[in-house]
Amino acid sequence: MPPRWPRKPDRKDPAYRKLDDRMNFAIHVAIFALCNSGLWFFHNLNMVTWEWLPWLTVGWMVVVLGHLIYISAIANYSEIPPTST
């Protein structure tokens, strides 16, 4: 069951932005795991030589680690001041 937000979702809410970024990261990790495990499964099953597969896996892993570093160390989840209109 997906998490429920106790109030109206608003991107100005720091807690909502943090939760949203973490859910996006979880989806990114799930897609990475699904695609790479499938590719490696068929690589081993068919005993083929795909020279590009290790590069794809390592490259995508670097992107996932960069995403993790961003949401855990770089992202600013402080309160956004209201803009005057």
C-alpha cells in the first residue's frame, strides 16, 4: 500500500519534497535492478558476449549513486519562502 500524506500535497512543504525525492530514488533503483538483472540473466543464459553490458551496468550504477548523493547530501529541503505576486 502506498504511503498516505496526511495533508494536501504541496511542493513547498519540505517534508513532502524529501519524501517525493526518496520515492523517485526508490523507483530509480527498482528500474536499475529490474533491467540489469534481466540483461545479465539473458547474457548468461544465452552465453553471448555483450561487451557493452558491463559498461552499461557500471555507468548506470554511477548515475544511481549520484542520485543517492544528491538526495542525501546536496538537496536543500528547507522551507521555500512565499513569492510575492
